[in-house]
Amino acid sequence: MSTLTDAELYERIREQDKEALEILYTRYERLLYSFSYNMIKDKQAAEEVMQDVFFKLWRGKGAGTYTESRGKFSSWLLTITRNASIDHLRKKKMEIYEWEERDSVHEQMPSVEEEIENKEERTELQAVIHKLPDEQQRMICLFYFQGMSQSQIAEACGIPLGTVKGRLRLALKKLKDMVAVERGIEIE
């Protein structure tokens, strides 16, 4: 059964197949834990977030539904983990790290990237992020890798919330288009 794809295992989990859940857990526990720990900086809380993500996956509640045509399973799982980590931070009212110039995407991508299994995709993602204007790189880093809300980014950067939303929206569109071009996919 371990030769099944993530999507096939996910479908089996939806049918309450415990073995499928165990296989996905083994495949992704380290990645999700590292990702959450990078945001929360608390081992026990990161473990709880990871467990919560798998519990949501098992229960089929709070995780949404994965659709293979919309992207990789691992990306979907990381998004759920990111949201659960942010929820944890908000509940604990922890102060989220403020942007410092030394954290520039030009110097080094956050260590979350190091945990992503596919080196080619990581390299591709780094390359396209580096092509973004600095202010858009900063928004992507703060929002996706440091877990800041759009309001927190606006406050930390001293810019209007609408500007943050616009830069994020534009950055994501550019990233999507650049990745499509890199992969030779026709853009709709």
C-alpha cells in the first residue's frame, strides 16, 4: 500500500482506512512538524499542531477537501499546517517575528524550504521568488514563511493594509505565471 500516491491514500483516508493514514503520517510528520516549529518556535506546540492537522485529515473536518487538479498534496497539507500554526499563535497571543532586513529573501530562503522533499521544485520556487520585486518578496516571506497576518504586515512595514493585499495578490499571480512558464504550461 505504501506505493500508492498521496491522492490515493487521501481517498482511502476519507473511507476511514487507518493504514492509509499511518502511511501519510510517516511520509509527512517530519515536514509538518518542522514547518510548524519554524513558525511557532515551541516543540510541544508544533507537535500539537501536527497532530491536529492529521486529526483534521482523519475526521475530514476543518481541512477542506484536497483536489489533485489544484496542486500537490504536500502543498495542500502545508497550507493546512500553516493555518493551524497561525491559529495557535493567535490563541496564545504570541508575538510574531518582525521583519528584519537581514532576513531578505536574497540572502537565504527560510529553512522551511529546506524541508521540502523535492529539490528541483525548491530550486524552481527560489528562482521565481528571486525574480519578484523586493517589496513582493518581502510580502511572500512575511505572510507564508513567518506566518504574519496581512494586518500585522501592514503594521510592521508601516504601509496600508490595501497595499499589503495588493502586493500579495500581485506576487502570487506573478509566481503562478512564472512557474507555468518554467514548466511550459499554457496560462489560461
